[in-house]
Amino acid sequence: MTLVGRRLTAEAFRWGRAASGAVQRAMDPPSSWSLRVEAPSKRQVSKNGMHWVFLGCPGVGKGTYASRLASLLSIPHIAMGDLVRQELSQPSEASKKLIYAMSQGKLLPDQVVVSLLSTRLEKGALEGEKGFILDGFPRNTTQAEILEQVTEIDLVVNLKLREDVVISKCLGRRICSQCKGNFNVANIDVEGSDGGPRISMPPLLPPPSCATKMTIRADDTEEVVRERLRIYAEESKPVEDFYRLRGNLFDFEVAGGIPETWPRLLDALNLSEKDCTHQKVSV
């Protein structure tokens, strides 16, 4: 591990040992704390670039929209899932254990993901990167505490979608074994709940050149997906409260496919395809 990685990991686990007390303080802050919490509409972007986090249950579309925004804003998109998959591609006993944990729908140990993220952040710093959009981290309040010690987070976008729709999306995911393109064969068209709008997500089918090369992720079975959602609700959803208390959480309801959701998300974030040279976020 690199020197910066070791420093970050050491700091992380000093916080980890005090996690129970730190989390309790976060959930029950002193009354004076409210004096330093700003509304998202007034939050200035850091001089070191935007530091955004995307939250949401597995399959909600964090990677899709985080990647699109990062490209639009010309800042790095750091996906923990990609970092983990890169690590898993290295043959070792450790990677075998991680593969098994993922196949069971379990969260990976904090030590693993913090180490991977610290290495990625150091690499970006050496290359002169400014800011990031991070998805897949933090997954629990301990990780959120760790991230808070590393950098200030400007905005946390919390994508929300009904569980039955998420399951259908996950079961429809496909990857081309040749070009590694991501597709989805699920054709979702369901009534909205509680008087909400109808949820329609047409399939994203592969081109003929990829049609015979489709593969399914090992963890995209109904049993594993439901287990991942259960774990998310128990261990990761409290992260929403962590950031809500800090005044930078923005809830966004996904109610359609990319063509419908993308312009709505841009509008909600006060962004435009034509003009992204803004200095503050207004939500």
C-alpha cells in the first residue's frame, strides 16, 4: 500500500475504533451544530473542485447518472464497484474471499474499500485531478465518518426507486463479454404507487453484434438482489440520515428510463447540457 494509503487507512481505523460513539454523536448533535449547517442552495463548491456523492440502493442507476454528470462537468467519476472489480481481476486468495462475499450479497470489509479508495484518490492527486463524483462509497456510517475526515462533500444525491422495480432492473442487466457494454432486457411498465406517476423503463437492448455475447453478473439473481437490498436498508440507509443532518442530502425520485430521468435530474440540480460553468449548486 502507498504511503498516502497507509496514512488514510490508519486514520480510518482510528475513527473505526470509535465508530459507535462517533455515530451516536452524529445522530444526536449538539444544539450549536445547526449554526454551521448550510442549505444546499447556499453551499459553495470547493476550490479543489466538486466533491459529490451518489447514494441509492443497488440497481437504482447510481453509476449511470454519476458517470453522465461527471462527463458533463469534466470531473472524475470514481465508482467503488469498478475499483473492486479491478481488484478481483487479480488472482489471489484475498480476491477469492471477496468474490465469495459478493456472491452472497454481503458488503465488503471497510478495510478493503478504504484501501482501494485511498489508492485511487492518491493516483488522481498525482495526475492533477480536481474534484470527483463518487458512487458506491460510503456504504455505512463508519465509511461516511472516514470520508468526512478526508474531504468536504459538497452535495449528496440520493436516488430513490421502488424495490420491485429495482429487482426487475437488476434481473434484466446484461454485459457484453466482448465489448463490456452494459445493457438491460427488462421491460418495466407499472402503475405508480400512492397516486404517483406510472413508472416506465423500456429495455436497453444490445446491437446485433453483441446480442449473442450477453452475460449475467454472478450476483444478479433474485435471492442475492433481495439480500443486497435488505443489507442496504439495514446498514447503508442510515448514511442518508448522516448527510441529511449535515444539510447536503438531496432526494431524487427515479420514475422512468434514462431519456425521461436525465433531463429531470439536470433540471433538479440546476444544470444544463449547454452551460455547466457554474459556481454553486441550487436544489
